[in-house]
Amino acid sequence: MKILVTGGFGFIGSHTVVELQNEGFEVIVVDNLSNTSLSVLDGIQNITGIVPAFEQLDLRDKQKVSDFFNRHTDIEGVIHFAASKAVGESVGNPLLYYENNINVLVYILQELEKKATANLIFSSSCTVYGQAETMPITEDSSVQTAMSPYGNTKQIGEEIITDAAKATHINAILLRYFNPIGSHPSAEIGELPLGVPQNLVPFITQTGIGLRQELSVYGNDYPTPDGTAVRDYIHVVDLAKAHVIAMQRLLNKKNVAKVETFNLGTGKGSSVLEVIHSFEKVSGQKLPYKIVARREGDITEAYANTHKANTILGWKAESTLEEAMASAWKWEQKIRS
């Protein structure tokens, strides 16, 4: 079966392409290469022995999206990653985020609507929960007012998919990720942030390798055990495998609703300082860091209740924080060598 992966050379997308190919799927990747490199294709081939089909395409061009689907009528499912994802950038440039994240989704849904069967996996985020009132966060936790345009695009995207599914034969699964980290154990693919990293772990590894002078820890006065913010860090390979299971669920018509939602996390929260100490343990070196003021928009803690994904999808995160940090460090060392 042929699966379209949009943004398939990005961090999570590339790992998902690997897992799809390992399961025997035929994959076609669409990516505009705005936030990644074509070298990812070589990494995927080195791991799987298979070169996925690839088209460099800007999905903001509605006509090109339509032309693509007219040329590829045998696509059985779409996993949609292609989106802008930096919270801070979205605050400064909200219209870019609404164009990239909303318009593109609509164009893809309009093409899926034309197909006899249509299966969509949507890359969503725990951002939709905001600062949840209780931990761990279940799928029934209320969706809070978004704290950034990025978060708002994920909420709106979920709403658009839900409305479209009601009116059409589209079936969808919304996967709400917590905090993906790490890299493939082969170190053939990993996280490739352009410019200054927006996420904690690549900033840690870049500081460890000497690319950054020191890490800033935003706040140590949160009501948490060590005063730093707590998140649920999930190994990207575990996350990728969940996408394959979710797509198989739709293809095998196992879904019990037109739109299903699953949290993807480990079920365990780790503080910023715990992540730093985990890196220090696996790398054998001390990490220079300083405590600075909190960042606007940062929440105190967020970690997943994974019961629904564990029982209904039959998926469970397997890797530990240390294993994820070790793989991230191995990747950093490789790309700087």
C-alpha cells in the first residue's frame, strides 16, 4: 500500500518513513526542504535499503497539491507532518503559521474528499491542553485557549478534520505528541534544527559539543520538585512506530469512530534539570547552564496518561530518557564530526 508522508524529511517524519518501510509500506514523501536537508534521504536509504519516492513540493500551492493527487491516485493513506512548529516564531509571524498549517491542511482534505476511501493521520500536539488542571493528561482533558498561534493552528486543525470527517468519508486519527527527542539508534537520521534550536534537547547536545556557550534554563521557581518545568519526553522512534500502528488501524477499518484521538507520551514527567543530568550521565561530561527568567507562555508541567494508546492502539513507549539522550548525543557527535 502506498502512503503519502508530508514533511517526510523532518525530524518525526523521517523516522516514520523508516518505520513504514520496515513494515512493507510503499512511501512517497512530499517536502519543500524549508527546514531540513535532502541528505535525510540518504539516511533513510542507509537504514532500510529502500529509497522512498520523493517530490519537492510547496503544499501552499493549491494547484500543485491537486496535480500531485491526480498523478498519484493509488495513495491509500496520508500522514500529515508538514507544518511550522516553533512557538516563539509563531508569535512573531502568526500569518505564516496560519498559511502553512491551516491552508495546507485544507488543500489536502479537499483532495482526500475526492477519493473513494481516505485515511489521514494528523500530527497534533499536547499544546492543545495548555496548562491542564490535573496530571497526567487524558484525551478527555479540556482543550484550553491556545497560548500561541502555533498551538492555535493545532486546535483549529483538529476542528477542521473533525468537521470534514462528519461531512465526508474521511477517517482520521489525531495523534497528540508530548515532547519527541532522540534519534535513530543508527545515527543515520536525527533532529536537524536550522539556526538556534527551539527545543531543549538539541540545545543541550549543541552545548555539549561546544557549538553553544551554555544552556539557559528558563525558571527554577516552578511548583515542581526541583523548581524547573516538567515535560513528557518520548523517544522519536517510539513515536514513529505509533504512526504506523495508527495507519494500520485505519486501513484495517478497526477505528470505532470517524475521528479518534490518542496521546503519545511515556506517561512520566521529567524536569529540565533531570534531562540535563541524564545528558551528563550518558555523555560523561558536565553541561554549562545558567538559570534565567521564565519564558512567556511556558507551562509548569505536562505529561500524558497513555492508557488509551496502550490499550486501544496496543502501543507503548519502550525507550528510557537515558536511551533517548544517548541516541541524541550519538547523532550530534556524528553530524559535527
